Amino acid sequence: MVAFGVASVLSSLLAGHAERRRVSREALVGVAAVLQLGLLVFLLVCIPDRNLVGVFVAVSALSGICDGFWITQCTRELFCWS
């Protein structure tokens, strides 16, 4: 959960900075969607093992990156009237 939370916060900051640099919202959400789809396929194929703790922490962090992008883009739509 720590890896997910830290990655989510950092990617949220990165997404906000990227959007100020004129990166489109669709591009950010698209990158997050492709990354999340890749993670889901990996989790379907991967066979759990006790020695793969680092891999699952990395998967959690990558999922946090996707979450940070999506949350940033959704809350901007709700709370910014520009």
C-alpha cells in the first residue's frame, strides 16, 4: 500500500505538470490505460511465488501510477472551470 500511495502521489504531480506543458488529457489517460492493461495481462500470466515479492511491489507501484493519472484528470474536470 505504501508503494501504491507514493507512486500515486508522484504520478499525480507529474500528470499535473505534464498537462501544464500542453500534454493532452486523452494522451495521459491513454498511457495510464495501456499501462494498466499490461499490468492486468501480467497478473493473469504470472504464477505467484514467495520469492517474487519485489515484482508484486513493482506491480502495485505501477498501478498507483495509473491511479494517479486518472485521479488527476478526473478531479481537474470536476473542480476546474477554465
